[in-house]
Amino acid sequence: MTTEIATERATGPWTLLAAATGFLMVSLDATIVNVALPTLSRELGAGLTELQWVVDGYTLMFAALLLTGGSLGDRLGARRVFACGLGLFALASLACGLAVSPAMLIAARFAQGIGAAAQLPASLAMIRHGYPGQAERTRAIAIWAAAGGAAVAAGPVLGGLLIAALGWRSLFLVNLVIGAIGLLLTTRAAAPSPGTGRRLDLPGQLAAVLTLCALTFGLIEGGALGWSSFPVQAALAVAVVCGALFVWWERRTAEPMLPMRLFAHPASSSACAVGFGMNFAYYGIVFLLSLFLQNERGYSALVTGLMFLPMTATVTAANLLGGRLTGRLGAKPPMVAGQLLFAVGLLGLLWAGHTAPNWVIWLAMLPIGIGGGITVPPMTSALLESVEPAHAGVASGALNGVRQVGGAVGVALFGTLVSGGFLPGLRLSLAIASSVLALGALTAARWAPVKT
């Protein structure tokens, strides 16, 4: 046992570097494409609905397959699944960079989502194994979260710089370099032993994919086809039926993809609820702000990216602060405070019309970056500490799956709301996002763990 712990500590830093690199890459692609949306509209002829699919095609497959990715990591070994996900993501990024039509780009974004779903839960399982002590694991999770948070926040800024210097294709081709670094680091990372070897839950996976695909289709196409159209109503009905079937099957089968007992612990369920609301608000609003700054205010992709700089400059430090606060106070205080700060920033954007000075937007983005950054480490730590190590992969898959569903729903819903008038739709979206965050803060105040 002593030798095993010594080996884990020796490989811990390499494990963290590899996991953080993978998380950075998949997080970067969730937002870096947003500043390219008007460019894609001009150069590839993509309409608003197709632009929504460019963003949501990635997050949809990411969310739909995260549970399978977590199960595969627990079954086959987290490091092996992580490396396969990195390789697939890099190849799919190459296809994105070579796309000549919206359909080709959307298909490649779906493939990126599959690769991301394989590697993300495996990265957390690797950290869970590489850092056996709770205190050092909490610090490692904070650094891991900081890498992803920095990438999410830096996406619009980096995207604007890359488009100005090298064109929109460089947004995806840069992943070839990041992926190669990640694969190299993975060779030195800890290799958690495979778990019980339980079978893959194919009926559960099919029900989950159908639920999320139908829901996203209904929300995106509702603005284009009309909410009373048969395809939209049929898609939403399929989402409800398949969602109910998923819950029924997971409760019935002997080897569920998502054991429902994981959510019996209040910390698990509250972390997932907060994760949904955070991504719902963040991804949906970043999608709209990118269009607002370029289409409504006439800014270039570079200037649009720089407008996100106040948020980018604060989120990484806030992630690290969130980890430190979690270690001292427990998960509840930073989860509550972070979401309330985020909501305050969104409400500040209500005044960001056509003529509002830029400093109003910059000032509002500060609490968005700080609040979002503080919330992620305690949310992740609360979940991992509430489950057994053997279920670390599927639990992290569940959390991040719920988060990606939130992001996909936010982009789909808010894109539909602005289709009938951009500024009224933007203000309504901001109000909805703020309300969801306030509800998340109440949930964390009631159920999140405190320091004992």
C-alpha cells in the first residue's frame, strides 16, 4: 500500500497536467467558435439556425455521451479512454478546419463532442486516483477547473486574435498542437485500474441520446419553423417520452449507466442542478453577446474578443480562489456567493444597448467571470467527495453531462428568443439566466455541504 501511494504521488503532477490539458482543449472549443459566427455566416453561407447547430452540435454530443465515456473509463481504464478521446478530438478538429460547408462543419463538431465526452470524465477519474488525499485532491481539482475555466473565458479573446491573424480555420487547427501535448503528457500520467468490468448500458445510452437530440432540435427549430409546427412538437414529445423511459430503465436494470443512487446524496443532486444552471446561463449569453457585439454594434471579431477580456482576466484567479475557499469553508459558501455574483453581472448587461458605453459591458463582465470561476471548484469537489472512488468516472460524467445539457439548452432557447427581435430577446434571455442562477444559489444554500 505504501508503494502504491508513493507511485500515485510521483505521477500526480503529470496526471494533473495531462487532465488539465484535455479539459482546456474541450472547454476552449465550447466558446472559441462564438466570435467566428458572423464570419461563418459570410464565408460558408450559414444561417442563424445553422450557427446554433455549429455551437450546439458539439455540446449536444458532448452531453449525450458523457455517461458512456464515464462508464468506459471505469470499465477499461481512465488513462486509455482519455488518450483515445484526445486523439479523436484532434482528428475531428482537423475536419472542422477543412470544412467547406455548414453541414460538413456541423458533422465535424458532432465528432468533436464524441471525443470530448470520452476524455472529460476520464480526466477527473485520473485525478481521483493520482491524488489519494482529500486536501491535495481539492487543490488538484481547483487547478483542473482553472484550466477549463480559463479556456472557456479566453475562448472569445483567443478566437478574435486567431481570426484576425490566421482566419477562422485556425480556431480548430490549433487543437492539433494542444492534442499532441496532451497525448505526450498522458504517457506519464497515473493509470487507474479498471473497475468492475460492468457491461455498457446500451438501452440507457440510446434513450439519453434520443432525449437530448430531440430536445435540442425542438428548441432550435422552434424559432425557425414555429412552435406549433409538427416537427417541433413531435421532437419535444419524443424528448419527454424518451426522458421518462431513460429514468424508468435506469431504475430497473441491474447495471445502469447512471445509478440513480448517486443522486440520493444531496451534495450530488445539488451539484448537478448548479452545473446545469451555470452552463445554461454562460454558454447562452456568450452566444448572444458575440452576435450582439458584431451584428448589432458592428465590431470586428478581434474587438469582440477583446470585449470579453475583463471576464477572461478574472476567471482563472477566481477558480483558484474557489478551491481555496472550498478547503477552508466547505462547498456551500463559494457556490452560493459565486452564483449570486454571476447573476448580478448578467443583470448589469440589461443596460447594454446599441449606445451603451463599453465600460458598462466591461464592468458587468467582471462579476460574471469572478462568480462563475468561484462556483466550479466547490461544485466539482462536492460531487466527487459524495461518491465512491469506483464511480468517479460515471459521476463526473453525470455532472459534466448535465452541464453540457444546460449549455445546449441555453444556446437553443436564447437563439430562439432573439429570432423575433434581437434586443428584446437579449434582455429576456438575461432575465431568465439571472433567475436560473438565483434558483441555483438557493439550491446550494439548502443542500451543498459545509466544512465539518
